[in-house]
Amino acid sequence: MNIESARAEDLDEVAEILTGAARWLRERGIDQWPDPFPRSRVDESFARGELFVARVDGELAATFVLQWEDELFWGEQPPIAGYVHAVAVCRTHAGIGRDLIAWAEQAVRDAGKPFLRLDCMRDNARIRRYYEELGFEHRGDRVVGGHFDASLYEKRV
């Protein structure tokens, strides 16, 4: 697997991966992301240089955002963390999520920051267990945007 910054020609496929993930989650009763996933959000992450893709044998397999501040979810914070958002994996490549998180951990270490942070739906017990198994610790809950009940997680890297 190769992880790299997204390229302009990847953006349609990134939006498709995120839309596919939104539909897959919704089929399981988890209404996490809009369907279709807003292309504007993909474009904004790309423009800020925060959008990454994973390729397996040259095929786009996953996407995620790594940013260096996150006031929306975490409020104003000192610059000590990287923040992961919008992790989505094509179903044909299910199981590589741990590798994506490990890559993000290394990127945060390389940037000289001690923490990787992320959020997930507060009521999604399965994803919360998954992140806890990866070593993340629950740091609280927060309602974001008036409707998204988030649980905040942090891991020392």
C-alpha cells in the first residue's frame, strides 16, 4: 500500500469512495455522512493540502484527511496534535484502516507533535471500540454543528 497526497485527478474517485462509505454505514443504521458526500468538502480538503489517498497495486483504495488544527471539534488548542477525519476505505480493500491510522501516527510524529486525535459518532459503539483497540483514549463528547454527537479520542504517538 502506498499513501500519498491526493492529486486533482483523484477527487472524483475520492468523492465516490466517501459516498460509498456513507451508503455502507447507512445500510447498517449509522447515519454519519451525507449521501452523496459533498464534493465541496473533498475540494476544500484538497485545496488545504490535507487530503490523502491510499493506493493498493495502483488502485485507489482509501482516503482520509489529516489536518493540524480542528477548532470545530476540539476547540482552540495548542499546536500539539494532528487530527484525522473522513477515513473511508473501499469495501474491496476492507481491513486497511489500521494501516491508515498507523501512517497518520507516523506523520504526526514526524511533524514533532505528541498526539493524534480523531472523532467518531458518540452512539457508534463498534467504531469506538475499534479506536480504543488501536490505543486511543476517550477525551469527552461534544455536539458539533448542532446535530453531530461526537466522541473525541486521542492517542499519544
